[in-house]
Amino acid sequence: LTQLPNSTMQILDTLADGRQLIRLQTPLAALILPGQKIVDAEQCFPVLRHDANAQTIDLVVSAVNAPAVQTLALTGVPIHFSLETSQRFICHNDGIFIALHFLFNQASALRSRVSVIAQFDGALPFRPCPSRFYSANLPAQVIAAIPLLEDWGVFNRIVHRDAPGCYDGSVDDLRALFPASDAEVILD
């Protein structure tokens, strides 16, 4: 855990569901990578992107839960991606934004080596679509997918208790039904 001295916060945008895109300016930005988290006294905020030259990092947070700048710390492990392996992202709630941003910046050839399981506890930040990708291991009714990932050719499914077409069991149960992968990254 590393303290982030002299950090300042700026709200860049408010998303349709009320989440906010926040930019923190800190001299430690070069050391902070997607996959890591900024922590305040009560909660974690996943790092969306960093800009070492501008000394900034971007976070997506709930509008009512913005971090208290004076008490920030860094934790977690950065995303590492190898061209030789397949990778599975397990995303919890706002962790999906990190996966989307990371995949947006990758070549399309890399995207075909990725699968995503996205779990949401509350309202979905998008309208799910029926997946175009079939797996004989998944129950027939589990078809809900993230539209942008579908457009990119990324195999994905959603875990949510109340949304139609979503898997209503645990992430671990769905993981066992998913196509095999060489590595996993947990994005909270």
C-alpha cells in the first residue's frame, strides 16, 4: 500500500447512470497502472487509465462515493497481457470499465484471445444484448452480453440475479462453464 501525496481531483464527465469519470493528478501516476486500485478510508476505486507525462490517473466512481483525496492509497496488481496466452477478465461492478478501456487499446487480434465474465450487484450500466457467441457448456437461457464486447468479438456473459438472460448463479460456477483460458485477471 503506497500513500498518494499531493493529489488533486477533477470531475471530467458524468455518465448516463450517474457514475462519474474522475481524474486525479499525482506525481506517482507513472507507477499506477490499470488493474490496480485507489483506496480511501472506506472503498476501492479501480484505475481506468494513467498518463505518466501529465501525472494523471482516471477512475470511474459512483457520483455519491467520490474518494476523499487526502487519504488515498494504492493497492492491487496491474494487468499484464501476453500475446502467447488467452486471458479471462472477471469483472465486478465498475471493474468492467477497466476491461473495456484496456481492450479498446488492444489490437483486434488480441481481443479474440480474451473472455469476460462481468458480475453486477446493482443496476447494469448498459442495456445487455443477446450474445452472438455460443458455448455448449453454458445453459441455453444465459445469453445476455455486453454490446461493445460483442462488437469487438470478445466472448462474454453477465452475472446478475435479476436481469433477464443473465446467469443468476455465482461467478465461480459460471467460470467453470466458460471456455478454458491460460490466465485470469480479477477487476473489482
